[in-house]
Amino acid sequence: QVQLVESGGGLVQPGGSLRLSCVASGSGFSTYGVGWYRQAPGKQRELVASIFNGGGTRYSDFVKGRFTISRDNAKNTVYLQMNSLQPEDTAVYYCNTYPFPKADYWGQGTQVTVSS
């Protein structure tokens, strides 16, 4: 059983940056694709970025050029570097497996609030 714990969120002004971390417990993490997802109030959860076990990455159009996903398999950790944050990026950010997120892997998420 894998447990995923997100951290690194906070309050930041427009144009600011944050780095989120997703730490996995359990075995086999390095074999998984991992995605960062987000859910804003009143909206459905959406995929932000993903990274395959081989390191290949994909980004949703609304974060291309601003966010960077990376992983450190030795630390069982996936990161999301977020730059040029905008108010529309405000959401709870979650990590989960990709391309098929597992229902019992959803954690508490980490709140990102972009506001002046």
C-alpha cells in the first residue's frame, strides 16, 4: 500500500513561486507515473502535470512554461515547481498515480492561495 503526502503550499502574491512536494511511502514508487492534480472551489479536480517513471513529463496548457514537475526516486518524492503564480492557480493540490489515479491514494492535499 502506497501513501502519498503533499506539502509546500501556502499564500503567495501574484507572480510568486512555490515548490510542492509529494512524498510516497511504500514500495514500487519508482515504477509509477505520478501526476499533480488540483481542485479549485466549485470546480472538478483537474490534471496539472505528470511525470512517467522514465522521467518524461507532460503539462496541461494552462501551466506550460510556468510549472515544472520533477522526481527524485531515491527520496520517493515528486516535486512541482510553480512560478508566475496567478489567482486562478488557487486550489488544493494533490498528487496521485498517473495516468490512472487510485481512489485510496488521494491524500489531504496542500492548499495554494494566490492573492494580493
